[in-house]
Amino acid sequence: MADTCGQILLGSGLTVLSHPLMYIKVLVQVGHEPLPPILGRNLFRRQVYQLPGLFAYAKHIIKIDGKAGLFNGLLPRLCASTIGTVVHGNILQVSHSVRPINITSAQPSICIQEMVARSCATVVTHPLHVITLRCMVQFIGRETKYSGVFDSVVTIYKEEGVLGFFAGLIPRLLGDILSLWICNLLAHFINTYAIDDTMSHTGEIKNCSQAVTGFFASMLTYPFVLVSNLMAVNNCGLAGGLPPYASVCPTWVDCWRHLSREGNMSRGNSLFFRKLPAGKTYAIDQKRFF
């Protein structure tokens, strides 16, 4: 119980600190570009036109909504984080008691149990994730449709039914599962074949390899995150989920194909040194590229 409370407190703190970053990332993923390109320098110190980065975007939000505006959608996200931590921990505890880990096949067993626990936590908290994203995307059209957790639940149920709470769930689940297996497989190969146990600081090296493989896995599975977030707000009555910002996509596969055709599969992946989309024109009145 103490461990769970500690994880909840730590997770809540990290959620609050990272919320402005996620907020800006979601707006960029949707395609909202309120600030025109500026002349800057890339990593090689060459002058190029770039899109405003994280800090410029944050200043723009503060100018309109104040500092509190950076935390739109925080409450449902905190609820999702807390519930997800509890569900994840309970599922792992039950799975360990029902099926103890065999030493001879520990790695696959641990990975499978972790996959089940993560998937259950994702499914349970996805309705709150959808509410969080829609609270954020309201910034684009200055709507107040999703003003609280309970009111948002009622609104989604009335307009979209139960399925509305699970918009974008499938690509999110696929991305989580793929990321977990890619991360663990890469870490296993590196720790088994590239790192010698006789080396000094073996533990630190293995922890570092786990972090590197996690970053690599998140980069590979980012398109699933993007598609999931876009489908969560697609055609929900908000300006950010309707044309001209977003095409109405019946399924997440259609959304994936549309992004692939437009060359936007990595949109929002980086909030620093953001280059202009190739072959796109910036529309000042619509605050987007087309």
C-alpha cells in the first residue's frame, strides 16, 4: 500500500510538471500553428525558417489564457494517472500470485505480465484520456464544451454513446504493446551480447541501455500515439477536430493513411528546431499549414 501511494504521489508530481509540454505537443499534433515561421538557426548554425518551439508556443498560450492556461485538462489527466497506477499495480500483483515467474523463462513472463497490466490500465483510463485531449484542443476554437470531468462524461455519452469514450483506443494499445516489446527485446540483446558481466559499472550500463532502447522504441511507435490522439478528437464538435484542421476519418486506419499521404507521420514529435513542412504554405488567418 505504501509503495502504491508513493507511486501515485510521484506520478502525480511528474504529471503536473510535464502537463504544459503535453498540452503544447497535442496542439501541434492537431496542426494548430498560431505563430508564423521565423528566421532562425539549425543545429549546424545555418539560417533557416523554423516554426516557433516550445517556449514561444508557451508564451503565446500565457498571453491568451494566463499561466493557468498551460494546465487545461490537468484534472482528468491526474485522475487517469492515479487510476492507471492502481490498476497496473493490482494487475501485476494478481498475475504474480496466480502465475509465479519461472526463473528459466523470466524475461518473457515479466514482459507478458507487464503487457497485460499496461493494457488493462490503458483501457480503464482511456475515457479520461479522451476528455483530457478534448479539453486541450478547445484552445483552438475557444470552446467551453468540455469544462469538467463529469460534464464531459455526460456530453460524450449523449453525443457519441459509449464508443465515444474509447475513440483512438486501438492505435494507443498497439503503440504501447509494440513499444514495450521493442524496448525489452533490444535491451535483452544489448545486455546479453554487448555487455560483459565482468565489466565495471555493469548495472549502470544496463540501466542506460534500457533508457536508450526506451527512447528508440518511443520514436518508432510515435505514429501510433499521433493517430490515437487525433482520433480521440476527430469529429467531436470542436474546431480542432473538424476541417480545415482535420479531415473527418471513419477509422484510425484512414487517419493513418491520410497522415502518411500528407507526410505528417512525425508531426509534433519534436518541439525544438521545428522545420517547415515540405511543400506546405502557411495560412495566417487559419493558423495552420495546407
